[in-house]
Amino acid sequence: MKKNYSSIIAVVIILGILGFLFAFLMPSWSPDEEKKVTEFSTSRALEHINAIAKQPHYVGTKNHEVVANYIIQELQKLGLETTVQEGFTLSDWGNLVKSKNIMCRIEGTKNTKALLLLSHYDSAPHSFSHGASDDASGVATILEGVRAFLNAKTKHQNDIIILFTDAEELGLNGAALFVTEHQWAKEVGLVLNFEARGSSGPSYMLMETNKGNSGLVKEFAKADATYPVSNSLMYSIYKMLPNDTDLTVFREQGDIQGFNFAFIDGHFNYHTQQDDVTHLDKNSLKHQGSYLMPLLNYFSNTDLNAAASTSDDVYFTIPFTFISYPFDWVLPMTLIAAGLLVILVFLGKAKRMLKLNDIMKGFFPFLGSLIFTGLITYYGWKGLLLLNPQYNDLLNGFTYNGHDYITAFVLLSLSICFFFYNIASKPKVTMNHYVIPLLFWIVLNGFLANSLRGAGFLIIPVYFGLIAFAVFVFSQRSNWIVNLICGIPALLIITPFIQMFPVGLGLKVLFGSAILTVLTFAILLPIFGAFTKKGSWSLSFFLIAVIFLAKAQYHSDYELGEAKSNSLVYLYNADNNKAHWATYDTNLDSWTKGYLGENPKGAKIFNNLKLFSKYNSEFTYANEAPNKGIAKPTITFLKDSTVGFKRYLKIQITPNRKVNRYDIFADEIMTFYNFKANGVSTLGQKGTELERNGKKLLSYYVIDNEPLVLQFTLNRSTVLDMHVMESSFDLMVNPLFAMTPRESWMMPTPFVLNNAIIITQKIRRTPKYVAPVVNPNLVQPAITDSLKVVKDSLRIQ
């Protein structure tokens, strides 16, 4: 009997397509690359990163000033006149800081809108982050790109503004300062922002616009970037997440649109001490440059007003190609697909190729695979968290072995699909069972057309599925070559999301990737359904899944370069004169136990004054600590007057030690009017009443120990109930503390106030001592009486 190798050939071709897809998402860097002075050089960009990311350089440190001076010098080397913008801003998030923006301008030949190149140069505080990826990579990309642009003597009509913002990590304050205070902001027509939310992977393009995106889509396509990686679904999801960049400020405060470019893999290095040059993927850096150069050349010579639009486009990319079409097409395309499916089913029944009974039986393997895969993946990950409790300490939710877990669960999902279709679907009835997946995908697209507009391109694989189905109906046979060709769009469009979702959103959404794997299998059912030995394929995928799962578990521990994060702060309450150690960790290690003990107490009481955290972190454990006599701040009431029903206050808080941050809290029943901090009001504040959530008023990041001055008005009957939390980030080096260094496989936890010495204190007036008023006429009689008492006592003795 002649053996049929079509299934093996199909799998090999599918693996080849997937290999091509992921291999050509981004360019490949070589240290031996040619370094033409007129072209972008990744090696030269790396030299900038090495200089910028030598040390942590968050706002308020000496290294921050060193990095600022380095950037200014590099711009001046290019012959550019550099200016600095400094000033306080109080963001909508309640972050107050004095920012120092660095900028310059390259004049064009016409008086048109300017193109702005944007990146930030500060690193994340608290966690000893060197900021190599976030965002020395963005600064280096622009410095190297502008150098190549100037050396090429490229003619350009539009002015080019180069802006390196400050304090992005604290609340986008530098961008806010520029957009709201600088004259150049009014002249900007488009922004190219270079960012990173990880240390590796392809750089994804996201558009930021208040109106329609079709203008941006068309202009981006014309710019012809070599390795575009983007899709409209990503931005739809991005808008639902608590993630913002400097470009968000341009869009919200200045109604200025633009493009974000950011790589997001290696998320476990984000904002940590592992964000250094060693962990930065050089291919990701080269990918940033591959965006900048064609876009800089194009947008510096085009009418930037053309990017404005009121309509939306759906868009997506496959290697080397950017595809888009109007969003208005999505619903008609979905309805047409539904109509085609009905027609094909009717013709199939007329030709006796399809049977209603067999069509309905297609529900069992499809829904069985979908439900069983979702459940086993969801609870499987929960089980892994119980087996590996240390994973809970990674706030970003992606482990160092995360890609192995993705692979394991994807393979397990394929195993389950083959298992169910082995039970319920023979090759003869595969195309009968294909009706249900097609119907599901059409209904899903109809739902997405209204609820998740960016996902409108997912209807395209359905059309190719309908083509395969039509060939079966009209030719009365299923052709595996035709089916394979029709499956290519699904492989190119859908499969990248299987990896992208957990990378971008954390491994908690692994079940989403598993479900998407089932849906991809279903749209490719004409291929896989024709396999004659589905049971063997199911077993094979299961065994490979087990191997990857075992590999992931084998690499579940920590080591140098893949460190465990932990946290510790010293809390001193100046009101009751008590001190405590506190941590955010749920699983204590040997280092934290050295301060908190083997059986620490809960820290719920210390969360009354809750600090903002991206991941809503709270103190978990605490233990008593020695009182080190830390100098508390001086609170001075510069003004406290009452006029009518209003009380006017001006309070200055002055540090008596080197500090980095103040957090101000107030009882939620207090209503503040005309609130200012260091002379500035909250950006976007409407009316005179201060809008806030919870007790927190603001976080002030201190530079050069500059005091905090608060001005506000209260109703006269309001009781002043406010607290200050003063923090210095020097716990590990402060001479008052003999701290044990972390072990090599540990690092400070990011995203939280960490390695800090914290003083909490109630804001109250210090009562002044007033000497009693003495009547001089009563002084002499009092002295005479006292002498008489003394004489009488001596006489008695």
C-alpha cells in the first residue's frame, strides 16, 4: 500500500513558514557591519548607550546630570545649537518634579509644520536600573540617526526638532513641560517617539491620535520602512492598559499625533538593574534604526498636515509588507463572508457533499478542544504558581523561562486539538466539520467589528478558509496543496499573537494564547483534519510539550543575570518614635529574612498611607527595627489666615538630610481649592477644586534638596489632617545602617519605593512657647514671702 506523506510535508512547510515569519520580523545585527558615515550604524549607537548607561541616572542623581551633559556635548559635536528647558510640572498623576529637557532644531527650507524626534534620558528610580533599553536605546537611535542624516546632507523642507525629555519615568513631566510651556510645541506636526518596555524582541509601531488614523496609516506606508511590525489590534489593546509614553502627553495636552516605536520582549529586565548593555538585544536596537532613517527622510519632506484624518483604517504587517484598508469595510466583509458560507453550505448539501448531521457533529471536537484547552491552561498556570511561588515576586508577570512555558502550552493545545478531532472526525467528514469553525470565526469578527475595532483584519484568514471550502464543494474533493496555500494567511496573521499576548500582558494570559492556538487550528482544519494518524500526532505534540515544560521547570531557579527581585525599606514614624523594616514581597528569601525574621508580622497597618504602584503593590510583612535617630523634616507654616469661610495656608517642608522624594497625604474628606506645589497647579485641572483619588495629594521628586512649598485653600471648618512621607534612596549605603549586600542572584524590586529610608510625620503647627506675662508690682511681695518661708524652716530645725 502506497504511504501518504502529505501530513509530514504539510508540517514541514508550516514550520518553514513560521520560521520565515519570526526570522524576518526584525533585522539582524553583526558587529562587523559596514559603518558608512551616511548610514545608521548600530555599533555607533551602542557607543552612546555604553556612555549613557554606565550607572543609574534617575532624576536627582549626579549621574543624571552627567548624562544630560553628555547628550548636550554630542549634539554640539553635530554642529547643533542646543537649548535647555527647566521648570516644575505637577502631572495629572500627582507627580511633581523639576524637569530639564534638552532640545535643538534643524531648520528646513519651508515654513511648515515641524517633525519632532522624541526620547527620554532619565532612568527608573528605586531599582538601580541603568536604563540601557529604557531609554538610552531611544536616545542613541536618535543621536546616531541624526548624525547619519546630516552627513548625507539630506535636503528637507520641514524643520526637525530633537527633544530629549526628562522625568518620563516619574510621570511624563518633561514632555508635559515642553507641550504646555514651550513655543516650539505649537509648531510640531508629527512626533516619532522611540521607547522600550523590555530589552529584546521586535520593535512594534503604535500610532497615537485623537481622531482617525487613516492619514497616519497611509503616510507610514509611503515611508516604506523595511521591517514594519504592527497591527491595529495592538493599539486597541494598548489603549485599554495603564501604559503611557511621552507621546501620550503630546496627544492629550497638545492634540499632536505621532508614532511610538518600542520593543517589549525581555520584560523581566524592564526597570531593573538588569536593564544594562549586556542584556540589550542589539537586533532590537538595529530595528529601531531601520524605522528612524526612512521615516526621517520621508516625514522631513512631506506635508505633515496630510497625516490628519477623521476616519480609521485597519492595518497589519507580514514580513516586509504593510497592509491596510478602511475600517468601514470590516462589517460588509463580515456580512459577505457569512453570505458566502450560507451559499456554499447550500450548494454542498445540494451536491450531497455536506450532511447536516455531520455538520452539527463538528460542534463536539471544536468546542471540546476550545473549552478543555482553556481550562487546562488556566488552571495549569495556577498550579505552576503554587509549585513555583517565587514567580509571584515578578511583578511584570513574565518569567525568565516564559518562552518555554508558551511553547509547552501551545504544543499541549495542539495535542488536545488532534485528540478531539481523532475521536470525532474522520478525513471523509473533515470539511463537514469545518463549517462550525468558519461560522464561529465569522460571528467573532462580527463581534469584534463593534467592540475591538483594531481586530478587523482577522476576517482575511476566514476568506481564505472559504476559498478552501469552495474548492471542496465545487471539485467534490479536498486538495491538501490548495488547503495549505489557503492556510498561509492564518499562519502569517494570527500566529504572532500567540506569542505576543503573554509577552505583552504576562503569563497570566497563557490561556488566551492556548485558546487562540485552538482557533488557529480550527481555521486550518482542512490541513490538519486530513491527517490520517491524528492520535499519533496528538501523542507526539504531548510528549514535546512535556519536554518543554520540564525544561522550563529545570530553569525555574534564579542566578546572576536572571535575578530574583526583593524589597526592603526602613520606616520611621516620627509621631510615635517607632521604626520598622517592611517589604512588598510575598515570598521572603534569606536576605529579607535577615531583617524581617523567620516569622514576620503582617504590614497592613503601614498601608494606610498607600503609595502609588503600577501593580498596586502593598507592604506585606514588617518587623521592628532600631531607631537610628534619622533627622526629620522641618514643617513651617508660612501662612495661615482665615477670611470669611475660607482658610488660606502656605506650608513649607524642608529636609534636614539628603532626600529624594516627598509624598503628601490628606484625609479624603478634605477638599482643596487653588492647590499649588512649588508654584504650579495640576496639569489639566478644571475649576478651582483639586481632583484626586484616595489620600495621596502628590509625590515630589527632590533635586538638590529643594524644599516643598504647598499653597491651598480650605473651608474654615475643615480639620487639617495631612501627613508627609519623606524618603531617601540610600538605605544600602547610608553609614547609619550596616546593610548586608544582596547576593549575586538578587536585585531590587522595580516599580515600588525600594531601598529607601522613610520618615512619616503628621503635618501640624509647632506650638510656640510664650513666656508668661509677669506683673512687676507682684515680684517683691513674692520674694519676701519666699524668704520668710525659708527663715521659718531654719528656725524649726
